[in-house]
Amino acid sequence: MVPLTRSPASEAPACSPAPDTPAWHCVHVYYHAPDKDALLLDAVRPLLDGLRGEVAAAYVLRHWRQGPHLRINVKAAPAVWERVVRPRVDEVVGGYLREHPSRAALDPDESLPRHRLLAMREQERGPLTPWPPDNSIRDAPYDSRRHVLGTDEEADLLAAFYVDANPLLFDMLEHVRAGRDGKTGLALSLMLTIAHTSQRIDRSYLSFRMHAEGYLTWAADPGAARASFERTFRERRAALTRRVRDVVACLDDAGAPPVPFVREWAALLERYRPEIAAMMEDGRLVQPTIEPGEAFAARPGEPRAPQREPSELQRLVFDNPAYHEAIFSSPAFRRYRVLLNYTYLHLTRLGLTPLDRFRTCHLLADAVEEVYGLSGLDSLRRFASAGAGATADGGTQPVT
């Protein structure tokens, strides 16, 4: 692993950094072929391995703006970047592109409407066109996502997580390449891990149901999308419910058989919980909130949704002041939300699309409900009927 040296915003010098002070640099590797796993494993991984001890930090992301590409982010002194890192990128990654070029034929004009929507939803800055040539490497400004995250410290925290998750990213991709699991299976394991280590899965799984319902509300044909999700669950029911049981046992019982990457992901999350809690406690990490009834209001500049009628389940959550008070205002839920978002970002690094993620949310929620004999909708109805003093599952804690 390439270690990260963090520079909190509060300690940043007022003047320009010294020439030998490490700073973030970035190159975009444009590769339009849909499968980028070999590029990551056979070019980016050896590149970063070879930079150990020479740079302060490094990580890689997938991105879509101006065409499918990888973003290799390296924190290094300017001289090290120019003399060591940048030439090595051309040598290692450029060599891979010459030997294994992408031969995809994509149409930027066809992608433009979708990219405009993505740019709005993800608060993505910068041009959407023109696309640089396929199989090209371009220098680009480092994007810390500070304009979305809010502060330098929040951006530093996410970058640290990306760096620390890099070894697991490559190990997971190798695991998939060897045929030991699929990406959806890995996603299920990681999502179960973040949920069950934050609060018991039979309470926390409702987050996944809500995220899937959010997608289905926006889908061009909600009925067809829901039918497709349900059909997939029926076809995979046995494997999905078995994974729920196996992952929960792995987390609850040190003597249970390990499930690949579950304990490793749990350990990574645990390292970040204290810092997230401390940053929330002293106001350095502030998450946006919504008031009851605001979730379904169109935001300025947002395109008209093909279908915006919320489901009963969504209404029971987002329009219920008692639920907002019990759940959304809870420090435990807000900490969970940060690490859940980090886990979702890792799924994007693995190569899952937003549709893949929403489908996986639906499959996980269905599987948990089957294993534990639950109905999230019934729980929320009981919570709404009983009022603020009730709990969504009849116990001492509401479903999150």
C-alpha cells in the first residue's frame, strides 16, 4: 500500500507550498473498452507498487466525464512527479495501452444526454465534450470533490479512505478475474458488512430498500424495472439468502468460516469510525439534511423526472417527522451514512454502474427480509401508527 500523508486544512500554510512539498497530481487514462479490470490489474497496480517509498500517496478511480477513463491520483513533490512519476506513467500504462488497445467505438453524442444528467446529479464540474482520443493519457487538475464535500478536511478523509482501500480494490478485482466471485456478490458482501457493523442487519437493511425505491421512482418504466429486479431475486434466491447468513455469521462469530473480504472491509471501516465521529462532534464534518416533505420537491435546474409519484414506503420515511427525529438526526445514523457512501464509492471503483448498485440494494433488501421474516413496509406502518414513541421494528431501536 502507498501510505497517505494528510495535511488538514487547519494546518495548511497561508502561502504557496514549498517546491518540495507533496501535492496532488492527476492523469486521466482514456480507455473506452467496457472491461477495465486488466488495465487496472496489469498496468495501474504495478505502477503504484513501483512508486512505494517515492510518493506520499496514490489511488485510482474510474470516471465517465469526456469519455470512460481512469484517474490516477498521486501525491508527490512536483520534482518527483515530473522526473519520476509522470515518465513512469507513460512507460507502464502507456506500454499497456500500446499492447492492449481499446477497440471500442463509442458515440459521444449518444452519451451526451445521459452525461448531462449525471453531471447534475453528481455535481460534476468541467466540460462533457470533446472526448480525448481513446487509448490516450492526459494530464488533468486533481479533483478533490471539495465543492461537494464542503471542507478540505472532508476531502482529505475521503482521499485517505481511497488510498487505504486501494490494496483491497486490487485484491477484489483479482478475486473476480480468478472466477472466485462476481462483482455483484462482492458488492453484497461489502454492503452487508457496513450495515451489520453499524447496527444489526435486520434493522439497518432498510437503507438499501430506500435507495432501490428511489431508483424505481425515477425509472422510465417503474413497473418493468421492479419486475426485472424481482425476477432476478427469484432466480438467485438461494444464493442471496445464503450470502446473508454467511456474512452475518462471519461478522458475529470469530470461529465462523471467513467470507472473502468481509472481515477486511469491517476492519477498514472500524479504523475510520472514530475519526468520523470526532469530525462530526466538533463540526468539521457536516452532512446535508432534509426536512419532512422536502425529499420529493424538485430542485432548481433538475430535469423533470419520468415518474415522480413516491411509493408508500418513501412517504412513510420522508414525510414522517418522528422518523426524521429518531433516525436522520441520530449521530449513529449520520456516521453510518458516511461509511455507506464510502462503500458505494468503492463499488464504483470495482466497476459497478449505478443501475448495478440499485439492483443490488433491492436484492439485498429482499434477501434480508426473507432470512429474518421481515417486511420493511409493515414495520414503517407500525412506526407511523404508534407515533414518535414507537420503534419501526417493535424493539428499542427504529429501522435505519
